[in-house]
Amino acid sequence: MIYRVPKSPLPAAGVSTISVEEMEALLTEWFDAPVVLTSSGRAAILLVLQELGFNRYTHRVALPRMISKCVLDAIVYQAFPVDVARTPRAETDATVFYPQYGFVQTKAPEGLVIEDRAHAFFATLGRPAPKTFAIVSLPKFFSTTTMVGGVMVADVDMARRLRERRDSAPKKDTRTIQEESMLFRATATEGTLPRLYTARLLNPRIADAELGGLPTTLFEMAETRRKRAFVMETLLQVAEPLVPPGWAEMLAANLPYALPLLAAARVLEDMNQNLRDKGIESDIYHVDVSRDMFNPSYTRMLLIPYSHATEGGALTDMTDILTRYAHRSI
């Protein structure tokens, strides 16, 4: 099924008009910090751990309990994962800091940090601290032709070292790049994405031809953010009574991966079914309502995806459904 509003913007089929070096320069200017592009966000995590000399038999990385498989896949190659809520900081070598689904955390870890911003590209989190590596994932916010990720670092020397390590991986030939792009675009209807995960995890190299669909100027990137902000503002206007208390301002400022709604279980299920019937790829997840991965409080929330491409009839259907349920909650 092709959703009118999928979890991520639909993949593009265009040709790249920007080089890896140009895209890195653009992102570096956007974030005001050196950025190294990789074949995926998970590949960036593995690349960082390898450069830091981590070993899965001797290094421990603390993670939040609700973390995606792709992050675990990268971590277990180079370190042993432990629960951040149960493991003292002194007993770990690094911490994965995850704003779950882009919802900004209320507390930050100390020491060596891998900040997973895969769901928080437009968040106002600022430049990484000296011992922080911030991971980004572009397909969740842009209509790309394939997986593209990267890592934001605090200094240019580390960026240089990461690029050298990335570029020491084998080059992919044109046929491989085309096949991976076809698999990525087929994901929307065939669920074939897992076939790409391992290949792009183990080879972090990225080619110019794989950057199709990405913005090529700061203006285009800002326009994507502006359109995303408009959709979030539109949804918040009708759904704020259903948003977790105290979250509305954070959502409007940081434009996370999805809009979270909190209600009774049956209400969430009804809303979810109504949205999915209209082609909105919403779903119910366990979300940390405290936004504190060191002392989490997980509860069921409905997450509604949106993007810069959410407009017209789809946006109207979303607001109509949310308005009905919001009025019932008042």
C-alpha cells in the first residue's frame, strides 16, 4: 500500500545534482559544525565506534530501553550494549543519547556521547559538544533516492579522520548503486528495506550519484523546514488538547519525526484506524512521557507522521479527524 502520508517522505527518483563534498559543506553550514556523510545513519554510528577504537569484548555502550534495531545493529559490531537506566555511568565507555522520535530530552548524559538525531534533524539542539558525535538520517526528512546518513562532530580533525576511514571502504560500482536505489524506492510498497540494512551498515562509503532528491542550497533546506513547520502548526491548532501536557512548545520548536497524541487506549486505537483508513501511516508506540531516558516512563501514544510534502486533501483529512477527537477530550 502506498500511503498518502507515509512515515517518511516518499523516495525520489531524480538524479543527483550535488556532490558529496558540496552536500557536506551545505550541512556543515546548516548545523554550524563539521558533517561527514555516510551510506546511512547506522553506518555513521559504526564508523565512529571504529575510529574510536571500540571493541565489542571490552567496551560497553549505554542505550535507552526503547531503541531501534538499526542502532543496536551498529553498536553490537564494536561494543556491548547495556541499559542506560540501570548501569552507572562509571561502568560504561559511551552513551547513546536518543531524543525518542525527535522529542527533546529533559536531561543529557556526560562523557563520550553518540547523539542519535535520526528523528530530530530540525531540532534546535545546537552544535555537538567536544565529546559528542551527532548522527543524522536524511530520508526521514527529505525525499531521497536512497539511504543517506551522516555524523556531525565538534572539530575538523575528527571529521577528516572519519572521512579517511569512510573512503577506505570499497567503492560501489554503478550497478550496485542503481540496485540499492531501486530497492530503497520499492520499500514504500514491498517492505524490502531490510535487504539494504546490512550492506549499507558495513560499507559507509557514499557516492555523488546517491544524493538525488536532497536540497542543494540553504534556501531549499530552509523551505523544507518552513513547510514542515506549517504542517506541525496546523496539526497543533486542532490537536493540542491531545498532545502530552507541556509538549506543544517543544514540538513546534523542534519539528520532530511525528506528532504524538496521548489518550485512552480505545481512543488511540479508534484515531489510528481512522487515520490509516485515510492513508495516513500512523501507529501506536510506547513513548517515554517523561522524556528522560535515565528514568523513563513509557506509555502508549499515537504517533502521526508528517512532512514538508503533507498538504491538500491529506492534511485536511488529518485535521478533520483530530478535531473530532480533540473536541471529545475537552
